[in-house]
Amino acid sequence: MRQMTQSRLTELFDKARNTNSGKEEFTEIYTELQLSGFQYAGWGLGVVTKETLTGVSAVNYMNSTSPTGEDFTYNQEVEVNRQMVLGYGFQPNKHNAQVYFA
């Protein structure tokens, strides 16, 4: 497991807050979080890449329950990805990860 510093974690969350791109940046964020022990990040990565059963199922569920009855737009998907990262929060010990305060 990689070590994650509080400052790096803050950088990742800031990156998520400020990006308007989609798959590439969120893939990088989730991959780094997952490699640092944030297990939920693997599920988020699946939603971003749509390459896992869990991710595809989540995206299909979101689209099938959309208030408009239509699939999510690209911008809506970016916002879902952003909110998943930000909603994960700064609670590393709760999620089996270790953050090293440097």
C-alpha cells in the first residue's frame, strides 16, 4: 500500500473540485486513492471507466432512474464523479487507509 500524506490527499480533492474534464483525471484520482488503501475508490474507478460490473451497474442504474428519463449527459457524469470523490471525505481511518501527516 502506498503512503498518502494529508497534503497529497488535499491536492487530490482540490483536483476533483476544479476539473471539468472527465474520465482521465478522475481515473488518476481514484487509482491513487485505491493504491493508498481507500477501498471505495475501486468502486468509483469502475463508475468512471465503466469497465467493471459494479461500475456498469451503477451507471445503468443512474440512467434508468434519471428524473428526465434520459441518460446522464457528459457534464452530469463529470459532476457525479466529482461528488463521489468529495463525498468520500477526509476520513482515511474509517476506510482502511493510512494517511501520513507530513
